[in-house]
Amino acid sequence: MLIEMQNINKNYAVGGETVHALREINLAIEKNEYVAIMGPSGSCKSTLMNIVGCLDTPSAGTYTLNGKKVSEMSDDELAEARNKEIGFVFQNFNLLSRSNALHNTELPLIYAGVSRHVRDEMAKKALDAVGLGSRMNHRPNELSGGQRQRVALARALVNNPSIVLADEPTGNLDSKTGEEIMEIFEVLHDKGNTIILVTHELYIAEHANRIVHILDGSIASDDVTKNGRTHDGKYVA
């Protein structure tokens, strides 16, 4: 099992009171699954995503990533997991405004200590994979919203991660551009990546093989989509 969460809780202290963000989350995701996490604003779906991505830690429960308990991982191991195991795509792109597409894409490789020549080649390959090879010298303000999200995708893919986490990846895009981005996710899934995306749009979630609904910090439902797969890996009609 690639991702396994058992009885995950997340609490915050706010003004002397305890806010229960996540409550008894039990979630298992196998390698090469395509999972959408849905829920209304305030349902804490992004909180769940942050824990999946090792950006936050649960208050209680056990999270096992690729056979390792995250609570037992050192800071260096966590940093390596975030840098090499997981690729992140955010709604607001999170690109460096003064850097071109190539430099934005190679940032994870810089943190990983990859030599300049090698990381340039890897970044160019990642940009080519998302159809932006001809725009690698352009800065974010010279790119459309869809192109900026493609740069963010290239950055997420440059280290060849097994897991791609996308938080509202089409939230700032028009519907046509959003569909183009979702087509890239489908190609990534076909190539073997595990895709986990947060969205509040059903038509986006339906690209996935499985939809997990979060309500008030708990899993309300966990369903296979009409073109998805059961948990034993078999497709349903």
C-alpha cells in the first residue's frame, strides 16, 4: 500500500479552544490510483492533503507512506520524501515571479543538489512533457494562467515523483484550460503516477477513478467513479 492512514485526527488550539479539523480519517491509496478529494469550503480537505504531502503532522493516528511510518521519519527523510517522492501542484501556481519557466521548474532539483547541467536537461524535458518547451525562457507574467499551471506541473514532475498532489489545480483557470490541464493528469496517470487532487468541482473530480467526500473533517463517502477501479485494481464498467 502506498498511502495508509489509520484514525488520523488533526486539532488546532484557537483562542483557548480546541478545533477538531480532521476526525478519525481512515484512508488507503494504492500505487497508480487516481483519487479526487471533494468537500465544501471548511471541510478541511486541504488539511488532509497537507498531511498526505508531509507538510503537516496529525495530532493523533498513524500515517504510513510507502511502507514507512511518517511519525518515525527524521527531518531529512521527510524533506527527501517531499522533494523526491511527492510532486505538488497548487491553485495559485506558487511560481517565482522574477524567474523564467526553466528556473521555476528546476527548483526541486536545486534543493536536491543536482548539478546545473543535469537539472537543466531534466527541467527542459519536464517542460516539453507539458507542452511548454518553447516558452522555457518566459517569466510567469509573460504566460497565461494555463501556461503557468503547466510550469507548476513541470516543476512537480521534474524529480519523477511517484505521487502527484494537486490542490484545486484548475481553480484559477477557465473551463477549457482546466480541461487541458486535466488531460495532462490523465496522461500522467496512464504513465504510472499516483494522482491525488483536491477539488470542489464534480466535473473535475469525475476524471478520477475514485472520489472521497470530506464533510466536517470526516470521510462521508468513498466511491469508485463510473470509469474507475475497485480497490483490488479491477475496472468497473
